Amino acid sequence: MDLNNIYNELGVDKEVFDFCSDIEATLKNRFDAIDKIAEYNQLKVLNAFRSCKVSEGCLYGSTGYGYNDMGRDTLEEVYAKVFNTESALVRSQIACGTHALSTALFAILRPGDELLSPVGKPYDTLEGIIGINPLPGSLTEFGVTYRQVDLLEDGGFDYEKIRDSINAKTKLITIQRSKGYQTRPTLSVERIGELIKFVKGVKPDVIVMVDNCYGEFVEIIEPSDVGADLCIGSLIKNPGGGLAPTGGYIVGKKSLVDLCAYRLTTPGLGKEVGASLGVNTSFYQGLFLAPTIVAGALKGAIFAACVYEKLGYRCVPDATEPRYDIIQSVVLGSPEKLIAFCKGIQAAAPVDSFVVPEPWPMPGYQSDVIMAAGAFIQGSSIELSADGPLTEPYAVYFQGGLTWFHAKYGIIMSLEMLYKEKLITL
């Protein structure tokens, strides 16, 4: 079997294929370690399914009010078991990860409260919610103030400034696990636990919320295992396994999850309503497959770092660092290279491979953004995708791939596009 021939049929020059194949041959030990984590997490998820007695009846959906939806309610028990929390809210009515985070913020914060981010600026789409970017309906309009403490230059926590920033008004501390459109390190669960221990030592009753997007099942523990009061994410990222068509989750302390449910629906109804409308099977099966899907995405991220570091580009994390989310950023240094990279990812997609991505002023972002994604689920970040803002330092953010082989092909095609456009030499 000559893989070179089929890659050539798919538009890959031999020079590019050979360059990438040499790199792949060095990664067996790294990939074996990822598979061990996937095996552990697969068994953890399976144990939750068994403990919560998931049955065929759980796969059926409900309509209307959604009262007594056994599948929906059991799925929330499964999520609580997987994340080791008291309660969970897992709903198709949560449109995205940003919506899940917004739901929690508006559920918990009241006029006069203060929100603190001890890990620097949050992801772009949260700026309008918080009021950093003044938009109608922001927390600022409801009398909630915000402050942040930037990370130190080496990526460490500025504990002295964090201590000084926590005051009587500080109600909730938000920790973003992943880097967003920044080149700072992603936070490991261990480091998140250290930060939680510190802030709880300063103010024991402060609520800690972790934005867990892109991090689920990358390690064998989650932020909820190290003291997070709430842990929040999107089902069209890691835990949906590429099958969930929409949705988000909120797991944590029961009293806080109940508040979130009252915000999502209405006080007095909370988790009792919300029809599942036939998505239960996708939610269950996606969660079941998620550990293996995440493993494939991690392999793709490591492969990308190895390929682009060998060409002299800065990668975060670098090719040798441990992984705490599925995102790989590559600092390309020019808009032409950023656009070419995304063109290659788009050309590798199973859906819309013939489409050419272009930068555009995407809602919720502060600059033009280019996004490449030919996904079965619109916007699904666990599927092969790449994006980045058209601003310095022109970093691209690559993530996903429902299989390792697809992630591999996507990276090869990104390199092929740069090679064909004479933006790199091998």
C-alpha cells in the first residue's frame, strides 16, 4: 500500500508528504501516552453510564414542556458522575459555550457584585457580556463590576495582585482554562486547582467558575475535581464527540446549577422543563465517544506543533510540552500565511472542501477573523477547524479532527497550501 499515491491524488506534493512523514515517525511514544489517557477516560465515562443505569428508553426524546424526560434527566446524572459534581444541566437549549457561561454569570451575579478574572482577558465573545465591550444588556448595565489580573510574563499567576483584587464585592472568579485568541499557556487542571486553593484561602465563600471549553478529557481529571464550584462547556466541542448537534453543559454545586437552570428557563420551573426533541441519542453517543475523539485531536495538535516548529515558527504549546487542551496555536507572522493555512484546512474538509475562506467581521470579535471549517455540525470545534484574527502576531488556532488521520491530513494540507503559494520552503 503506497500512501504517497493517495495523498498525491488528494493534492499533496511528495516533498510535503515526505517532510511530514519523517516527523510522524518520531511521535509513537507521545501517541501511546495519549491513548492511555483516552482509555482511562473511556472507562470513566462507561462507568458513569453503567452506574446511572442508562437504558434504551433514555434515548427517546420529549416534546412540549419536556416534563419527565427520563433521557434528559439521566444524561444530567451521567454528566454529574463523569465530572464528579453534585448536579448538572445539559441542554440543547444552551446555544453554545458562550451562552452557557453567560447563563451562569447572569444567574449568580447581582447588582453591586464584582466579577474577577485572575488569568487575564477572557475570550472575545465574553467581552460584550461582561461589558468590556459595551453592548446592550451587559452585566455592567445591571450594576456588576469587573476587574482582571493579567498573568505574569512567564505565564504564572500574579498572586500578590490577585490577593489585592479580591474584596468584599468579589462574588465570582472566572478562570478560562484554554488560551482563546492569546498565546499564553493553557492551564492544567493541577494549576487551576492551585489557583482555586489560593483564592478560597483569601475569600472562602467566593464562587469559582471554570470555562472548560476545549479541555474536557485531555487529562484524567477535570477542574471540578480540584475545587471548581462550576465547570462549563459546549457540546459542539470535546464532550459532544462530534455527534451532538448543539448544546452546552453546566456542572457543579446543586445550588448553583439550580440558579443556572432558573436563568435558562424561569424561576420555579428550572430543570423540570426543556424538551429534548430527539437529541438524546446524539448526546449520549457523543459523550461515549468523546475520549477517543479528543485523543485524535490531541495527536493532530502535537503533529502540527512538530511540523511548524521544524520550519522555525513559534508554537504554543511547543512540540514537547504536555497538553491541557486540544488547541494548537502557530504564530505565522503575516496575514498571507494565516489565510493560506486556513485555506489548506478548508481544502481538507469533508464538507465544503471547495469553499475558499475569507476574513470577515464576525459578530462578537474585535477584528476581522478568518475561519476554516467544513464540519458536519456548524461551528463544531471538535471537528477539523482553524481560525485566527487578522491582527499581530497573525497566529492561527488549529483544533479538532474526528479522527487522527483526518487531523493529520488537515495539517499536511495547510503546509501544502503554504508551500504552493511559495510562503515557505522545505
